[in-house]
Amino acid sequence: MDAGRLGVISLANISTFLQKIMEAVYGEEVRGSIHDALAAMNVESSEAMRFAATAKDSAAASALDAKASAATAEQKATEIVASAQAAKTSENNAKTSETNAATKAAEAATAAAGAKASETAAGNSEAIATQKAQEAADSQSAAAQSEAEAKAAEDRIKAIRTDVETLGAQATADKNAAEAAKEAAEAAADDATIAETNAKLSENTALVAQAAAEVAKDDAEAAKLAAQNAKTAAETAKDDAEDAKGKAKASEDAAAASALSAQQYSGKPPKPQAGTWWIWDADQQKYLDSGIACDLVGPTGNGIKDIKLTKGDHTPGTTDIYTVTMTDGTTTTISVYNGRNGTGTGDVLGIAFDLVLPASGWVNGELTVADSRLLALATHKYLVDADEASREEYLECNVQARNITTTGFITFKNNTDPTMDLTVNVIRLELSVNGS
């Protein structure tokens, strides 16, 4: 139930219950109608308070959800940043592996060049050995021709043979070195192939890492968008909470105003005036004419309309007859004996006088009038009734006199303050000391 709908229902209920109050005939029905109206207004106020509390709780829950969404988005963004950093590290590692593979290939090429140089040196050594052998043969032929030269040639041959053996050993060593260099070159080539394969793998890993980085970048953009959406949702939730808070405050103010109006209406019931019902208006702080005729009235009461002396002249020792006319038209008589000296059994003395009850003197439904003829004595009794000109207003406002408890004063009470000055007739009966 929103605040606007609450206001419509409250006004409808008030109109309905006011109609019931105006249609009530008996006092019990009037009290019941007023009770129902106040109870309905209390229910509406309670509904407004419950709606305010629900709106407040809903706003708090929306704020908590928005805060949780923002925290989740922030965590996702942190994970995406970490993934991007890992992808960057993988890319650097791939570049390092590629650099190492290039270095290995260069080393393999250097080893192959060294092996080729060793092979060339071995070929040169073999040619030298062949040349030395030829020289040895030539020297042997020359030795045959010259014995003198034979001895020298023999020594020279021995030296050359030693050189040949040394060169042969060197050639073998060079050959072995060449084979070892060849094997090293082949191993380097294998290492280069492995390095190239590793480089390819690293390149593939780098591509995968790059793709992952792109995905992570997209995820980061999505997370950023989600964070912005979450922020927008949080701001919207905050605005909704503020709006709900405002509505709750408006409902609370409306409930307080309704309660204040109910309190005023409870002390200002509708009243009949000039033939129509007048209803209290809390905004204008005065009674307004509803325009509804107050034709429906309660049962007519039966009161004293008039008291007249119909027989006697107050002569001591005689009896006077008073005729009392009631408002329903019936009459009755009262016999009053006039005592000779006021001390005999049953003797009665009395006086009649009027009092004016000013309309401006009523306070909280009561008015006290001062008059020296008002004596608070057990031997004095009083008959009080409205003057003919004031009788209708007197009866309509249900004015009644209280017992005189203080000499010189009499207090009247009413149900509704009269709108005009009232004149009342007072008869003071004075009983003798031994009379009752």
C-alpha cells in the first residue's frame, strides 16, 4: 500500500464513519460509531508505519546487494590483471628460449667450421708425408750411387722416418679430432633442431599466452563494464533507498497528521446547529456546515415546560396550588402550604428569581454563576428550569444544574456549549427547622 492510496482510503473511511455518526440515533450508537471511526484511523496509521518499515528494510537489502556486486567485480578485475601479468611472463620466457636457440645454432656453426679446418689440416699432413716418402726414395737411389752419401742418406732416412711416424701419428690424431668435431657438429645440429623445436613450442606457447592475454583483456573490459553496471546499480539502489526513505517519512507525517486529526475529531464530535449537522475541520480549526439536515433526532425527552401558580395568594396558613406543565403537554400539580410564622410543621417559605447564563462563560462544559440568594443550607431546596425564550437551546445543549455546595454560587454543566445567553427560573423553597 503506497502513501497516496493510504490517503484515499483514510478519507473514504472517515466519510463513511462520519455518515454513521450522523445517522446514529441513540447515545450507544453514537459512541459505537465514534469508536469504529477512531479504530479504523488507528488501523490506517499502523498500516502506514508497517509500510514505512518495509520500505526501509527493502532499501537496506538493495544497498547490501549492490555492495556485494561491487566487491565481486573488483575481485574479478584483480584476477584478470594477474592473468595478464602471467601471459606477459610467458611471452618473455618464449623470447628468452628463442634467443638461447639462436646462440646454440651459432655455436654449432662455429664447431662445424672448426671441424672443416681440422679436416683440411689432416689432408695437408698426408701430402707432406707422401712428399717425404718420395724424398726418401730419391735419397736411397742416390745412396746406391754414392756410398759416401749412403751413410748420410741412411741417417737422413732415419730422421725422415721418425718425422713420418710423427706426422702419421699427428694425421691420425687430426683425423680423430675431425671425427670428434664432426660428431660435435652433428650433436650441435641435433641441439639446434631441439632448440628450434623448443623455440617453436615457445612460440606456440607465446601465441597461446597472447590469445589468453586477449581473452583476459576482453574479460577485463567485461569486468570493468560489470563494475560500472554494479556502480550504476548501487547508485540506483541508493536513489531508491532515498526515495523509499522519503516515502516512509511522508507516510509517517501523514500518519502523525491522521493521528492528530483523530485526536481533534474525538474531542469535537458533530453537532446540530440551525437545522444541519456542523462538523469539525482540523485544518481550519473550526466547525463547518456539512449541509446535511439533522432531521434524525433522538427520542424527545420530557421536561418541565412551565410552573404557574394556579390557586392561592401565599396567605399564611393557606395552601397554594402550582400547575407544572411538562414538555410533552401533560400537567401535574404541586401543593405548597403557606405557614403562618415559618416554624410550624410542614410550613414552607419560598422566593423566585432569575439567573442569566452568559454564552461566553462556559469552560470545559461548565459555568458557575454567583448570587447572594443561593444558600447552601439543608433547609433550602431549589427548583431550576429554563425560561421560555431559552428553553429550546437549554434542552438541546442538555444544560443541568448541580447541587449548591457553596453559599452564593451555583454550577451548571452541559453536553454542548450554548451559542446564546440563557435565562433560568429559580424557586428557592425554605423548609422549617423541624420540617423535611
